[in-house]
Amino acid sequence: MELRYLRYFVTVAECQHFTRAAEKLGIAQPPLSQQIKKLEQEVGVPLFERLSRGVALTPAGQVLYDDAVKILAQLDHAVQRVKQVARGERNQLRLGFASSTVVSQAVLELVRRLQQSHPDIDFQPIELPMPALVETLRQQDVDLAFLRLPCYASDHVAHTPLFSDPFKLVVPAHHAFAKQQSVTLSQLGHDPNILFPRDIGPGLHDALVDGLKGAGLTPSNASLAPQLHSATAMVSAGFGIALVPESLTTQLSDHVAVVSVEDMPLVSHVVLAWQRTNTARVVRQCIHTAREQIERLASEPVAGD
């Protein structure tokens, strides 16, 4: 089967008319009709219903149309890549980071492995709060993104898990809890809590607040940190204590201590996400590579995560 047959077929299917399709292709109508007949003879079934004012795809024609569009798109993409290589250009992939994921060693290690596996791709980093990041992902202004769940908007995108991130308590080094291996939530009511603003991660914020309320705490009196990862700095400055994901506690100063919380109900999950309808080859290649590398990372834990 010649590729030009497929192009002719797709054009007729989209124009639903032989004459209009011939004009679009820049050829005469009789040769176009002959080429479509040859294609129908080759596949052995009618592809179009001839109507009084045009044509319509048969069920078999619809199946071929769906596959033909994909085949031609892949061919066009391959030709573009060849031309890019000839011009010395590289593919670009916009890689988004929720603000609370950029310091994770597991995230950074995965990014390094993606870059090593795809030296022909120019990764463009973008850091945004989670709601804005998910929206840019849905609009395909970002190709792949590291998100932290729970996140209300994440239901609208596909994702694969990277790691679970339990919450830990961060306290000043001189605090009584600093010498303990673990505490319970009910013990935290005597100190001011430091929370991150709801607008940078509504789903995670609400889940954390619900967990504190379930233990009889009143987070409405909490101080607000500019970002989730800023809470540890505010603890160091003496503003209070903070519950943060464990991955944010790996490179802290000697002015704070990290303590486990026995009955903490909330676990955050860091995932790699993408828009389900994004069929760009470079994106699918990186998703496949990421899944392979995530399995390897799971068997070879990164220090500190």
C-alpha cells in the first residue's frame, strides 16, 4: 500500500467530497477517484458510501481512517525529527515541578536519569504551585510534571507514582520533643503550628487540617509559611513547630530536629503526571523511561528519601 493512497483517503474522508478533496490535494477529480478505488480493491472492502451530495465512511472505512491518521502523523513527526537533527536542533520537553518537590532527592535523581537516557531532549524546568501546575499540564503548556498528592485537580491528568512521603514533625533543636523518637498528634496542642497557605495546595492543605482537627487541634491559629518547604525555615527561626513531608527534612540545619508522629493519618504521594491526550512521541518516550527508572529507584533507594 502506497502512502499517497492513505493521504488521498484521509483527505477525502475529511472533506466528505471527491471534488473538494481533489482541489485540496491539487489533483484532478477522476484520478483521485481511481486511486480510492484501487485502495478499496487492495483492502478488499468498500471504504466510502457514495451519496448524492458527497461520500461518507463505511464502518470499515472509519477503522482505516483512525489508523491512517496515526500512521501519517507518526510519519510527519519522523520527518520533522530528521530535519531537526540535520539542522542540529534538539527536542524540547517542558518539565514542571510543584514547589514542594524540587528539593526531593528522588525527584532530582529521576530527572538526572531522564536526561542521561535522552541526551537529544532539551528539558525546560518550570516551578509552579500545584493548582497552577495542574492547569498548565491540562492545557499542555507543560509536558510532564512532578505533583504532590492529594491534589483535587489531579483527577484530570494521568500519573504514575514515584514515592510515598509520610509526614514528620520538625521542632526547634532545644524543644522537649527533639530528644524523643516519636510523638502523637494529641501532644502537639501546646505549640503554635506552622502551615503552608491553602492556595498553593488546597487538597494537601485540607487533608492536613482535617488530620489535625481529628486529633483535637485548632489549626486556625497556625502561622502561615510562604511555601510548604518554607515551614522548616520558620521552625528554625522559632515561630513554632511544623508537620511536613519527610522528603523536605533531608537537608536541615542543626537548629531543628525531626521526630516521627505515631498516629499521623496523612501520607503524601509524589507522582509524575501528564495530560492524557498528550500523544507527543517525546512525552511518551520519557514516560516509558520514567517508569523503568522508578522501578530501579525503588530497589536502589536514594539516600535521604
